[in-house]
Amino acid sequence: FPSLADAEGHAFDAQVYTAYARVTATSGVTALNIGRHFIYDTPVVLWLDGLSGESAEQGKARWKTRAFAGVPVHAFEAHTTGAFVVGVNESVRPWRDARLRVDWLHTRDASAGLTLEDDLFAAALQQDVGERVRLAAKYSRLAESNRDVMLAASWNDYARGASLQASWFRLLEAQTSRALELDPFFDTELTLFPYDETRVSATKDFGTTVHALAGLDLRSVVDEADVGPFNHDFERYHLTTTFDELLPGEVVLALTGEVWNGASADVETWGLDFSRRWGTRFDAGLGSFYSLFKFVPFTTAERDDVRTHFAAFKFRDGDGMTLSLRYELEDQDGALFQTLRWGASWRF
């Protein structure tokens, strides 16, 4: 079974991803969606058959409410009897250049032979300092336990083509089996143990044709005894320089240098990416990149020390149809794994 679709036993498999009606600007509601749709502006992404609505901002504090309810969509399950999701979030501007948001989400999942019911609470505060600096903090609590916390800061100087972002995240409690919406990976990756993750990145434009991106990613499992598949300690330092006009034929070149420090390997490596756009209809790309750890969705396994070579193409016909093709060749110590993906979408 290369994919879940093969479990259906048919040569052709069809899924309805979105089919909903939207009503806007009526009786203080800015948007009301009815049907099958995604909700991204929540602590976890939701896919449901149901109803979601958002109010207009009210008063000087610009108070806003969003609520939703429905049956979660589990695409490859025969039915979702007994499952539902309901939630609400409130956002307000308590003082100048600040936004405070509080979320509550209740889920019930009874389609896997077990009844899993959870409440997720989350709070987020965002503060702008002047026109260039933004500070953010987020916290969530799942049932009776603290779940995670995140701090972030960013600085942008658009006139000079420069930016700086930094974030720190900690998973506070081990994540075990939950309703699918709260942890879709447990059946594959099992328990996810607490870890810290720090990310820092900076960008700078040099003129209009040269762009640089530098950064570091630091990940550390809180208890070394919990290090295992899908949950590693590592350090990654990287620098990518993109040249818009270095090569003839309007080919864009991106060069990447990386240093990976892991528990079992210290690697200095490289990556490159050639890309070209022809008008508004055709894009092509060719390149290679390195992964110290790489998850393989087809086998629910993890590979390490993997070099991936790829070629990608995309065509737009101008009438809403897009065709895409991507080929990848993964090389792990001489063992080769090939993937070919073809896609088509029509927007109307």
C-alpha cells in the first residue's frame, strides 16, 4: 500500500476537500461558512463539515469573536460516528499596538474504536513596537496538563531589505494518544516527548539581484533518555545566497552551505537550486539538498544522512488549470529511493 488511497480497493479514488457556501457582511458577521472547509486560524488546523463564523470588530478595543462547530473530516475513514468538534476564540486589543487572543477547542473522536475527548485552551499575545519590531508569546493547555509555550520576536527594515526573526518553543508535556485533530501523528510516531527548539534567521538584500539568508536551528530533547526516532538532538547552521542574474538565460541560482551537528554525526554539506520562469505559464527547477533526518511518509520510517536530487516542473494554462510534476532521487549510503509526483488543479 504506497498510500492510504490504495486501501479503498479501487483504481480511481475521489475525495471532496472543500465544498461550502460563504455569507459575508450581514448582521455584524463578517463571514459565515457552511459546509466542508478548513479553519486555519485556530491553535490546530481543523477540517470539518459544519459551520464557522466571525463577528465584526466592536468598540474601541476592537473585540472580535469567532466560533465553529461540526463533524471533523477524516478522509480515509469509512465514517466518523460520534465525532464532533466545537470551539470559540475571542480577540481584543487591550492597549495600543497589541492583540490578545484566547481559544477554547473541544474535540471528540470515536471512530477509531476508542472514545477520545479533549479540551484545548490557548492564549496568544502580540505586541508591535514601532513600525519594525513585533513580539509574540503563545501558551496552550491540553486537558489537565500544560502543553507548550512559544516566544518570538521579529525585526524588519523593508527599505534596506533586511530582516531578523527569532523564536523559542518548548513542548512541556509528553504527547500521547489524543483525538485525531490534536495529534494526527501518534499512530505513526507514538509518544512525542518534551523538547526545546530555538530558531534564528536573518535576511539581507544586496541590490536587487543578490539575496542572503542565514540562520540556525537548535533542537534539544529535555530528557536524554527520551531521544529516539522522530525526536532528536541536533544543531543546524545554514547560509543560502540567491543570485537572480548571475547565470545567462534568466536562470536563478541559489547556493546553500550547511553544518549539521548531531549525536552521531557532524556534517558539513551543500545544496543548490536552479530555477527558471518562462512568462506567466511555465516554471522549472533542478537541484539537490541534504537532510540529516528525513521522514518517509510512504513507509512511516525515518532515514538519516540523506542526499536528495530533484527536478520540478509546473505549467499554468491561463484558464485556471495547473499541472505539476516533481521527481526526487534520495541517496542514503548508496541505497536509492525514487519518488514521482504528478498533480493537477483547476481553479474556477
